[in-house]
Amino acid sequence: DAKTTQPPSMDCAEGRAANLPCNHSTISGNEYVYWYRQIHSQGPQYIIHGLKNNETNEMASLIITEDRKSSTLILPHATLRDTAVYYCTYTSGTYKYIFGTGTRLKVLA
Amino acid sequence: SAVISQKPSRDICQRGTSLTIQCQVDSQVTMMFWYRQQPGQSLTLIATANQGSEATYESGFVIDKFPISRPNLTFSTLTVSNMSPEDSSIYLCSVTSDYYEQYFGPGTRLTVT
């Protein structure tokens, strides 16, 4: 099964960039990396995904290393509402996701 | 994206009883997924439900305990049978888009006493 490794927790000052790393060393060449976040036991929310190139949308940026073994989610200007658990994941050849333990991000005022 | 609703949003049940959770999507989707999230834990996939076929269960989950129905492309139910306190969790359904990202419902918070 797909396996990801993330730091259990991080703090970030409000207004600063939050950089959340993820290791996915077993990812295959055609598997996308996906990021989700879960705010206080609500349903997880899709953030962004990517394959090889860096991606940006209205919520975040995704930087994927050239060897694709790791990635970083960047929230450019973190707000208190970004306090959540952030999960990175990828499919193991199917539509199925295996969610790791995630990173609990706390944005500090 | 898809808009997903779940019923009930929460329930408190006695051990030995069963609860059926409904998941409704605002558009037709091929694949639906059911997850469990135990207190303080990450999400664990229970099963994949495709319309017109039997659900596919993950290791550690069986049909007798978690029967699933998928009668059409916008609806699914998950039943938690013969409940015990260990079944106290948040149960979430999700669907995929054309690009494999998943959209989750708000969850059903179940407490078994």
C-alpha cells in the first residue's frame, strides 16, 4: 500500500508562509500526489494535486522534487482558518487513497 | 467538484443495534468510498462501492459487519451492524472526480454506548 511520511505537527505565524513537507518515496512514475486538509473533524477538503511539475491554485502551491520522492505544500499567507490537519497521499495504482497520520498545522496569531 | 450530504450527522446508539448511514451526491458518480475515522486517528478506507456491483472491502472489514448498498449513481448506504463501543467513529463517504481527487461528505459521528 502507498505510504507517506509527514511531521506530526507544525506551527506557523499568521501571515507567514506555511511549508508542509511529505515523503512519498514509494510513489510510481504515473501516480499523482494529492493534498487534503481536515478542519476540526469535518470531511477532508481537497487542496491540490500534481504529477511532476509544480502546481499552484487559489489555495496553495505544490512543489514536487525532481525524483518525485517528496513534495511540499505551501500556504503562502497562512491565516487562522488554515489551522487543520493536512494529509498528503497518492493512489497505489487504483482510485484508493491510503491516508497517513498527517501534519497538524497550528497557525498562531 | 461534487456536493455530498450524509444522514444522520450524528447519532448515539446502544451496543448490539445497527445504524444505516446515507450518502447522497448532487451528480452521478461511478465510484463511492466509505471511510472510518476513529477518535484522534487518520482516515481508514472501509470499502469501495460501484453502482451495479458488490462493494470491495479492505482488509479488516467484512460485509456482514459493514453491508453497503449502491442502488444508483447518486446514492449509497453503509450499515454498521451489531455495534460495539469500538465502532464509535466518524464515518465518511467520498466520491472521485475525473482527475481522481476525492470529495468528502461532512461525516456521521457515531457514539456507541
